[in-house]
Amino acid sequence: MKLMKTIAGPFNRRQLKRPPTLLTLLLLIDCCLAAPRALTTVPPPEGRTRSRANPQANVEPELMEDEPEPSFEQTAANVSAFEGQRVYLPCRVHNLGDKVVSWMRSRDLHILTSGQYTFSSDERFQPQHLAGSDAWTLQLDQVKKSDAGRYECQVNTEPKMMYAVQLIVRDPNKPDGYDEPHSQQTRISYESTAPVAAIMGPREQRVPAGSTISLKCVITSPYQTRPIKGVQWFRDNRLLTFQAARGGINVETVTGTAQTFTEATLANLTWRDTGKYSCRPTEGKSDTIALYVEDGEHSEAMQRDAVYAASAAAVRSAELISLFTTFLNIFLCSSIRKLAVFC
């Protein structure tokens, strides 16, 4: 009991009179109790120890690698359009990561779009972007003369990244060179952003009658992040699929984000199928080729008709000559008789 009171009680001078052997014994017991805990402590794995001063000092190297910085792809820096058209201002950003792309109008520093959201009260401005795509296109409907100017595609890095696009709006009622030399400069750097159709194969195609032909067309829209609304085939400016009396016409179309493929197949061709065929997207530029169907029987019939017509014309000419000769003989004979009576 005296020993317990000495440990628990406050320190006083009487404790100094205790034999030192008791204090030594108590310290030895305490060390013996702490030794198992020290022996069972597992040290941290080698290479994983972090110092309190620099917690990232011993982080594995692969965790410290820097991510690639965002970068702009070189696209059209000058875009021209006529008043009333729809225009696309291109912007492509690689390695965007968690950054955000915004479009700003330079003349008034007005933020038009941020990400996939529109921050302008002007509903003609719309962002065009598909998930996973590098394209962040600014769409502007019903473009006006006042819309001309500089637009900036920005990324919120530090410092901020920017890619500028100059929009030129032209008057459709004036010639292309009325504002020279400005129009000449923009024509050199001009790059259309509207979808463009291209029919594969030669500009003039000749096929025999009775055969089947497939006309293939590719509509490319490099700056448009959504598929085109549609595409139609025309023959001599008449919708091809509406020519129900013709029959044997099949049109197949496969739409995509950057390209659309369409194929028009015509079976049992005749000379009546000769004409100009156009692949015309609902928005953008169309393409036209000339198709000639070489029908042998029809050509022979035309040649026979030509021979018959020539023969009939020769007969008519002979008849007219004979009739003219007869009248001439009668007139001469009558004149001779009158002359003989007078004499």
C-alpha cells in the first residue's frame, strides 16, 4: 500500500528518502511491458515512407507525370458567308482534359458560349459539340452584315489560350471583287465550312442500255458536329425518287458526323435516263454529273428515220422539178404557137 501511494501520490521530499532500488525496479517493469509492443510494430514498406515536411517527396514516379497540355488544331482562320446564310466558325482542341472551351466576340468582349451552354440572348448563336469530339464549333444562323468581325475560341488554362477566327459577311447582290483588295485577300485564305457533296467517278459517264448503274456521293462536313439533315438525288432538276413511272430506282443513305454516304441505283437503263444527275444535301453545296445511255436500237431507229426522211425529201424535190419542167414546157410551147400565128 505504501508503494502504490508513492507512485500515485504527488512528488514530495519524503519520496527521495525511498531506497533507489525500488525506483529502478519500477522503471525496469515499465520497460518490460513496453518491449512487446515495440517488437510487434510493423514498419512501413520500403519506398512508401513520406516525410511530414514534404508528403509528395516519395510518391511513385508514374503518379507525378504531367498530363499533356491542351492545344489548338490549325483550322480555317477566315470564314466568308453571304447575308442570310448559316455559318460555322471552327475550333478544334486536343487534350482538353477538365478545361472548358468558350466563344467570345472580340468587339464587345461578349461571351457567347461556354462548353455546351449559350450565354447570349441572341438565339442565332449555338455551340456544336459531340461527346468525345475535339470539335467545338460556333454555329450562327441568318448571318447579318453586323456579325462580321473577330471571334475567339478560348480555353481556361493559365494563362488563357485563344484561337481567333475572322468572319467576313458579303452582300449577295454585289460582285465578288467589289471590295478589292480585301475580297482578294479573304479569297486566298477562304475555306468553306458548309457541307460539300462530291459524286465519285468521272464528270461524264457513258453506259450501255439495259445495264444497271450506281451513283455514289460523299457529303463532307468537317466543321459540323452533327449529321446533315438529309440529301436528295435529282435528274434534270426533278426529284429522282418521285419518278414512280420509271421504277427500278433505289436510294440508300448512311449519315455520320463528319461524312454522309448516299448511293442511287438505277436498273434497266434506257436512252430516256440520259441527263444530269445531282447529289444535293439539304444544306451545303451540291454536285452534278452527266449520264449518257447509249441505246443501239434507238440509234438505229433514229438513223432509219433519218434515211426515210432524206428519201422522202429527195422524192419531193424530184416531183417539184418534174412539175416545174412540165409547166415550163407548156409555157414555151404556148409562146411558140402564138409567135407562129403572128408570123
